[in-house]
Amino acid sequence: MLIKERITVRQFAVLAFLGMIGDMMLIYPTLIAYAGKQDAWICSIVSQGIGMSILWLSYKLHQTHPGLTLIEICSKTLGNWIGSVVAVFYLFYFMIGSAICIREVGDFMTTQVYLRTPIRAIILIFIIALGWSVLKGLGTLGKMAEILAPFVLISLIILILCLLPKMEVSNIQPFFDTPLFSFISGSVRGATAPYGELIIITMIYPYISHGVHKRRDLLLAALLAGIMLTFILLTSLLVLGSELTEHNIYVSYTLAQKINIGGFIQRIEAISSTAWLVSTYFKTSLYTLGFILGLAQLCRLKSYKPLILPTMLLLFGVAVVLAPDVLFYTSGIMYAWIDWDFTMGIVLPALLLLVYRIRSRCKQPNKANALPQK
């Protein structure tokens, strides 16, 4: 194996939690409110059940070859040629996913915090930190996640609790007034975006220490992340209403700016933005590590570390040229990305699992015929 170290089941669950929260902390309410309007919170609740099914699908795919990563499973299931083509699709998906997260950090910091700082400087600093974490390995990343995950969770809880005085139930009324097609679209979006992107964890499944509760902890961590995203969405609807939630680029940051309790507790948006940066950092690290590891496995390399520096340079260039400005990203890439998540997180894993089942059934009669007759 290219990675000798192992992470514990708890570290794996925490990485799954942070990977699912990731950049969704800011853009999730906008994605769902775009279709679900004032019923977006109901769409989000429904989407949790769909999301659990998506996660279960990826886990079943892992069980077909427990010691292999997703890239290796593609070649093992579909053969060298077709499997390599599908593996390249996944590698491109991981690379673009990492570049988009990096660009999100650059756009957010230069439009909300450091207004006069060039975006290339922000991207460069983030990529240096990203390359350092990948160089130190999966074990270090898991330990960092254990330390910083409570900060992200507590920050989200504080954000929601501090906004309780500003919530108005009238903002989510009338209930179930959204057209059926829009309601279904919102539910599918709410499942595909956060849960579908967790396909990246299939790249680190083989490097988990043996544990009896791996599946349970994964599902609980993802469900907790889904619940937190639902509460953020509901809070945004109750405070801002569906129209502002739908058209606001950084909803969570806007919500944090509205906190003012007794003229004393206020201006805590720095805490919320830091929590978002932390969760996005871990999601980007997973995507980057998955891309580098998968590329090394596809090229049959003995080590993935020589690919780190070229990958960082590649990500810097892609993140810079990915979009001309933040509006192009939010109005174009964000909604088209849902279809790509659906393909890579649901369609292709289901296809791989189906091919594996068919090949397994075809081998059973052949084995039976090969047994010597008494």
C-alpha cells in the first residue's frame, strides 16, 4: 500500500463529518432554497433519508473489495481499460472539487474579510497549508480533525442559539406551498450535494484500523452533519426569509453579522468564518489527498509524495482560472455541480456495484461446473 499509517474509526468519522460540512456551511442554504423556497427546511429533512441511502451505496461498494480504494475498485471491477477511463473521470472530479474549494476560500476572503488583498495571495497561502497537511500524511490529518472538529461544531451551535431572538415563524409560512417538482428537486439537491461528495471517503477506507463500529460511526457522523446543515438552513429561513436565503452568496456569514445580544455579544462573524475555513480545509485536504493517491495508484507508482508539489502547482493554476469572478461561480458552476455530484456520487457507484454483482453471479455457475464429478 502507498500509505503505511492507519487512522482510527473515530478519526475517520470525524473526517467524514468535516468533509460533509466543508463548504456547505455557507452555500447549502442557498442551494436548497433555490428550489424549495420557504419549504426548503422540509426538503432538507427529507433529503437526510436519501443521503443515508447514498452513503450506504458507497459503503456497499467498498465492501466488494475492502482492501482497495475507489480507483483500484474501478480497475478491478471494469477491467484495466474501461476501469482506467472511469478512474480518470474520478481523478478529474477530485481535482476540480479541490480547486473549487480553494477558489471558494479565495473569493470569500477577498470579498468579505481582506478586501484589498489579491486573490492569488490568499490562494497561495491556503495551498501551502494544504500541501503541508498532505505531505504529513493521513494520520496527521486525522489527529488534526479530532482536535478542531469540536470547534466547528460548537461554533455552529453558538450561531444558531444566538439567532433565536431574531427568528420569525412567519418567514416559513405557508407550509407545503412549494410545487411538487420544486420540492422533489430541493430534496434531491439536499442529498446529492453534501452526501454525494462524500464519495471521496472511499479513497481512505482501506487505511482505517479495524473496528467493529466503522459503519455505524460513519452513518452517525454523516447524519449529525446533515442535521447541522438542516438547522443552519432553517435558521436562515427564519431570520432572513426565503428570498434573501436564495439570493445570498454567504448565508452563514450574513447570519453571524446580525447577532447582537444586549449590545454585548456581537461581531462574532470572525468565529463563523474561521469555522468555515477549518471545515473547508479538511474537505479540500481529503479531495487533494484522494487525487494524489489515486493518480499514484493509476500510474503504479511506489510513492505518492513526488506528486505533491506538481499537484499543488496544478491546483493553484486551476483555482485562479476556474472562474472570472465570484458571481460566475455562484450563478453558473454551483448549480451545474449538482448534476456532476449525482453522476459521480450515485450513478457510477451504482453501476460499479451492479457490474460486480453480475460478474459474481456469472462466476458461481462456472465454479460449480469446474468441480470434479464423483
